[in-house]
Amino acid sequence: MKDEQIELMKNGEGFIAALDQSGGSTPKALERYGIQNDAYDSEDTMFDLVHAMRVRIMTNSSFARPRVLGAILFEGTMHRDVAGLPSSRYLWDRKGVLPFLKVDKGLADASDGVQLMKPFEEDLDGRLAEARDLGVFGTKMRSVINANNLQGIRSVVEQQFNLAKQIIANGLIPIVEPEIDIEAEDKAGCEENLRQSLRDGLASLDEGTAVVFKLTLPEEAGFYGEFCNNDRVLRVAALSGGYSQEESNTRLTVNHRMIASFSRALTEYLRESQNDKEFTSALDHAIGSIAAASAT
């Protein structure tokens, strides 16, 4: 099965849906969905509400291959069911969608113009084994680059690749996500230094191993195109990073062979108050437009 999934990740149509809002980003996601902060009084209730939103998305007829290639889950989602199956198994068994797990625990404080991932305090190997047992295909881990500081950017990439190697050793495919803040003063300069650091990171991988890249949509069209032809990169995906759905799709269209891995841009027009027909229409439009932009 894994060889089939790797081939699908490398050459399949569609995009990767990011449904992995964590504790810090969930309130904003719910607010955009139309559920205000005063609608819940505990973290448990908050996660119940966002899980209901994710179930509504995942079980919708529009959410399926070939337009949706993969989906990234929050750990709490992996531990919950969808239509009587663990979320990750539902995605693959019922929808043919590759399941990924967000494994980072959020961002550390800013230093050298970047935010590394917080330290992994618990047994990461144990979490990866659990994910693998639940049919998870790969993982995702996010760092943020806020300024064009070469040392900081190198630190981000070094941390990402050190963890990627551990994840590969556990039989999973890592999504390496060193996000560049779209408001960074010298965004193009950040991209130049990141690209070189990513080249170095790829050179450090063992022969026959590969990662997926998830990168902020660049200022120059095709800027990360070389990675689409690298044997150690299964796929290059783009994050929307706060760009609107329309802006994200426009930028993605000119970055040929780069596919989307959108979160906010995917759910921008979904509302809790929509009836089933309205919800399906909004989701179908979003999925259709993002899949089309990913196909360029």
C-alpha cells in the first residue's frame, strides 16, 4: 500500500487540504466559520465545535479525489472518529485521500528573525508509531520566518530536516514547512536564503529518501521550480499564509507544478449557518478553484 501511496503523492492530481488548526489558531478558524468565542466556555467544547466543522467538510461529496489529494489533521482530530472510523482511516478508506498528521507543538518565541518549533518534550517515536498504526501516511511540522536573517533561516531548516530524518526512519513521509510570513519586510530576500538552505537540507538526506515541501507562495513565479525535479522531493506544495482564496489561486497558477496546501483559503467562504446546499456549493467552488490552480 505504501508504494501506491508514494506514487499517488508524487504524481496524483489535486491538492492537500490543511485541516490542522491547533489550540492557538482554532478560535480564529471558528470565528471565520461564524462561531464566536462566547459560544463555548472550555477548550473541550471548542475542539468539539471545530471537529464538527471538519467532519462536515470531510464527509461532503465535494471532498474527494481526484481534486483532494491529501489532508492534514490536528492530533486531536486523529483521535476522533468520522462516520464511525478513525479520521485518518476514513480519509484513506472511504475517500482515497492521503492522511497527514501535524506533529509540532507550536512555535517557540522569536529569535534571530524566526520562530523555531517548540521542543518535542514527549516521545515523538511513540506518537509516530501510533499515527502509523492508524493509517497515517505522513506528517507536517511548521516553523515561521519573519525576517531575512541568514542564521535564523538556517536554524529553521536544520531543525526541520533533523526531525524529517527521524520521521522517515519511522516509516512516514514528512512535510517540511518553513513558512515565510507574507508581511516580512524583505520577503524575496527570505526566499533566496531559504531556497539555498533547502538545497543544503536535501543534500543531507540519505539516498532513496524524500520529503514534501510546503512553502509560502513566492514573489517570483516558478522560484521553487527546481525542487519539482529533485528526486528527494515528492511534491512541492504552497501554503496560503493569509492571502485570500482569490490571491492564493492567482499566485499558485503561475507557479507551475506547485500544488496547494491551503487552510484559510479553503474554508474562507464556509459558514456554520449555511444549509447543506449552500455549504456544498461554497465548498465545491473552493475545492474546484484550488484544484484548478494546482493543475497548472
